[in-house]
Amino acid sequence: MIGERKKNKRLESIIILVDEMLFSIESIVNRHEATVYLYGVSTFASMLAMKRGQSPELAAIAGLLHDYYVFKTGIAEFPGPNSAETVRVIIRDIGMFTEEEQITVLRSIFYQDDSRRSHDPYEEIVKDAVILQLYFQSTVHRLPRMDVNRLRNVLGELEIQCEFIEELFHKEKETKPQLNEDKRLKLADIAEMLAGQDIIGVPGDERYREICRYWPDASIYKVLKNSWCAVFVYHSCRQAGFLLPIRYPNGSHRLAGVGAWLEWAQLPETGFFHHDEQDGFTPQRGDIVIYDKLLSDHPHDHIGIVLAVNEKEILVAEGNRDNKNYSSIFHRDRRRCILGYIRIDNNYQYYFSGDYNPL
């Protein structure tokens, strides 16, 4: 059991961590907007939890942390999955939360964007707190059509009347993928351009900092030293339009590691992994190559992006060539230490409908 005295320090500890993150935002305007937004959502979440018979403290913590990744990195895609993954480490290392409480907070953050489904009490609290904050504080943004009923319901629950609620909403334009776009060729073009710049894996190289910006850890440069081949692939994929959260839900590792790419490519919903010549498969420009025991005695220990193929060799673009901390374009033996290839479908779009199990 978490002692009462220790428990009372949890919200205070989270506030300190969130404030440190907010103070790191360089733009005063952006810092102010982030502060108002996060503390507003936290306050609404605490109020709703009290009204619904849940813990105001846990709800306040989830509200404060729900967009942590977005404001930490400036990257808006996948706020729920990415913030949950970032916060997972934070609340684990604080050591003040039971496993059940950690799951409650993380699931509340993860499902914040899923308005199409109803979830557990805390997840619905965070969703409602977000829409209340946008309704009361946002004078610029319009809310998506799908949330009109949610706003109406929560205002009704609070006995707040609004006659012009429909005017606050706009119908979201449907963004359909460009079916004729060859993202794999674009991926190869981007990787070739980047690798050809001889990027050096040190914080002083601005191009390297850009590649690492998705990973929120304070010690990220130390963690990735001589080990950033998968980060290079992740950045190149994002630039080409293949968007993924930093960790696929319920995956064993973040996509900053080769093993996570292999695991993701072998999922039933993807099936993107192929062995060379298996069922007639031949690698092509824009495929991702996974090496096996190339630089160590460990499996799947390196990764790169295929630029060209002949019978004996592949031309590859790699970050961290041979773990020597620089990017490069060069040939590798097609028959040596290659586990297989990932061929991402050009129309692939991330979608997760399963049950998120953060721990």
C-alpha cells in the first residue's frame, strides 16, 4: 500500500516535473498556452472525478500529463500513444504509484483521442476534461463534429446551458491517402539524401538533433551514442509519410531499436516482413533491410534502407554505419548477415483498435 503521507506528495511531484518541461519551452507565447491548457485540463478532470465518485488526485495527474509528449517535443501526431509512452517511464520511476494506478493514468492518456468508443471512468474523464478546456478557453480553435454530443452531454451533466453550441463546431475534412503516391520511393530518396550528408551522431550536429527530436528522454544522446541506425530509419519514414508512434502499442520496445521494427513488421495487421527469395520476394528500392549478427553476436543488430539491388549486393543508406557514428551510402553483400526486409504498404496508415496494456 502506498502510505498516505507519500501519496499526498504525488501530485506535487508531477507538478514539479510538468513545470520543468514547460519552462524548457523557448517561446513565451507557446509556454503560456501550454501552461493554461495542461492546468485547465487537469482542473476540469479533477472536478469531474469528484462529481463522478473517482479520485480527483489521479484525474488531476492524468490531466496534467495527457499531452506531455506534445509540449515536450513539439510533435503533435499521436498525442495519446506518445504521451502515454513518455509518461510510463516517469510515473514508474517516481515509485509512488501502484501498478493499478499506473495503468489507470496511462490508459487515460492513451485513449484521449478515441471519441468513437466509450472507455473506463478515468479515460472518459480525460476526454471530457479536454473538450471542456477547449470550450471554455479556446477562442480560436473549432471543435470536431464528432465531439458535439460529448460536449453537450458533459455540459448537461454540469447543468450548464449553451444555446449556440453548434456554432462552435466544424465538420472535419476527410483526409484520404493519396493512393498513387509511392511513399517507398520517397523514403529511399529521403534516406539517400540524408545519409549522403555524412551526418555525425553528436548533439553539435543540427541534422542529428533533428533525427533525435522524437525521443523525449533527457539522456537521449547518451542512449543513442553509436546506436542510432533505427532512429535514422524512423525519421526517414516519418519524412516520407509513414507515420508511427514512438512505440507501437503493447510492443516490447520503442522504434528507436531494430527489434521493435522487426516486431512491428511481423504483426498480423502489418505482415510487412519478408525473407529474401521467400515466395519470390526480391528486395527493391525503398525496402528496409534488417541485418542479423552483422556487427555483434546479437540477432537483428542493425538496420538500413535499400537504394538499389543487384544479384550480389544491395546499395544502402544507413545512419550510424557499422556503429561508427556517421551516416553513409555504400554496398553490402546481399548474401551475408541479412535477416530480411520490411516492405511497408504505400497506403499504410497507423490504426490501433486493440486493448492497450501499458505494463
